[in-house]
Amino acid sequence: MDSPIDERPAADPDGLVPDYLRTLVASGAGQATLRSYGADLDQLLAWLADRGLALTAIDRATARSYAAYLGRRGYAPSTRARKLSALRGLTRYLSGRDLLPADPAAGLPGPRQRRRLPRTLRRDEVERFLAALGGDEPLRRRDRALFELIYGCGLRSAEAVGLRLDDLDLGRAEVRVRGKGGRERVLPLGEEAADALACYLRSGRPALARGRGPVRPAADPHVFLSRNGRPLLTSDVRRLVVRYCRVAGLEDASPHMLRHAFATHMLEGGADLRAIQELLGHASVATTQVYTHVSGAHLRRVYDRHHPRA
């Protein structure tokens, strides 16, 4: 793993942090988590080295002192919570290997975070966004299929660009998705998404697979390809969302907002929260609750329909 931590700073001469990060890789942690934790633990090691402390000398007072240091740095609560989570994970790992007499960060409280509802897209905004995707060119067919799929199945952008041809079963209207932690789920394909995918696979993807460079790229199993025949990246998806939002006259959005919209519109349509949890691939229903924001107008309709005094 390429990381400054692999240089074995003074506080970690035995390379324990890289060992810990490798356990996260083995447990299925995503690349974004590994990058964040690597940077967070690099900061921890630098802080320890400045104080002449070794990683295996961390005690309860040291853990509390580091938490206070993070608090003084002015980080957002979510960032500070992640950095403390990295610390807790590492000390739990070290104590489990008997490299610390006890886990000094166990129960160390994190910052209180104000729970904010994510901004989502209304149904009419989603329709305007999808309407901006029209066109018969291969790239337009790709984009239509991509965003019908993301919204229709509530996919993360990384899940969408990671799809391979053998993950699709258009005959059964299903798609197999690999989510966080390597967890797989099989999702139903809506009619619009299935039609857009079939059209793209028939008359869009073959042209992209040929590529535009002087050397024809090797056959790639990914569903969504760039104009050069390479797999799309999540950064490409973000760029496309911004472009089509502007075409549709919407505020700049993110791919994740289509996932939020999927969850919200499913809930407003009467879907059970547990079913939405399964569709989104969340390990905890508490995470699903953050993704679902029911409008005030919908709450009024539910109240009027069900309360005896409405």
C-alpha cells in the first residue's frame, strides 16, 4: 500500500499501522476509507513523534490528550469523529495483539454531531434531470442508462461504475451489485432502467468499446465505458451530474443525491424502511433513516388519510 505511513516513522518503527491497514483491506474496507484512515493515522504518528512517544506507549491519558488536540484544530465534527474512529480501531487492534496492556481509547467519546438531512431532489427535479439525457449518440445512451440505473436502483456511483456485464440479467430484470465491505445484493431493475440499459448495450456500448485511440483497447467487462473504451470513474460520474444539472436548470447536485432521492421517493410511495435498507445495502437501518427525508406535503397527506381527527 503506497502511503507515507509505509515509511515507518519514529513512533512506529515496527510498521504496526501498515499491518493494521492491511487487516482493513482483508475485511473489505473501501479505498476511500483506507485513504482517510491512512492519513488520519499518519497524523497520529506525527503527533506522537513530536512528543517522543512510541505507538505502543499510548495510554488513556495520551488518548485523551490526542482527542483534545483534535478538538483544538477546529475540524468539523464529522472529520474529528472519523479521526477518533481511526484511533479507536488502531488501539483495539494493538490491544488484541497484546501490544498494549489495555485498549486506551475504548469508550473515548467523540464529538456531538448535529444531524443534518441531506439535500435531495424532488420528483419533478429528477424528471427534469433525466429529460436532459436524451440523444441517440453512444455517450448519450450511456449516460441515460447510467443515471436511470443509479436513480432506479439507488446505487452509489462506485457501485455503478464497478458493474460488469455478467452482473446484468435483463431477462430477469435484475442486477448484482457489490457494495461496501464487499457485500453483494441483487436488485430489481425498473422498466425505465432496463430499457435504457438494453438500448445502450445494443447500440451504444459497442461503439465505445472500440475506442478512439490508434490502439484498440482490450475487451473490457465493465458496463459503463468512456469514449476511449475505458471504464468510467466516479469522478466522471460527478462531472456528468454537474453538466446535466446545468442543462436541466437545476442547482449543482451530486450522484449521491440521486441515491437520496431514490430512498425518499420509495418511502413516500409507501415502501417499508427495512425494505429500503436492503435495497440500499445499508448494514444499519439508522443509516437508511438519514437518507430518507419525507416532505412536509407528504406528511400532511399521510396525516389527513390516517388520523381520525384530521
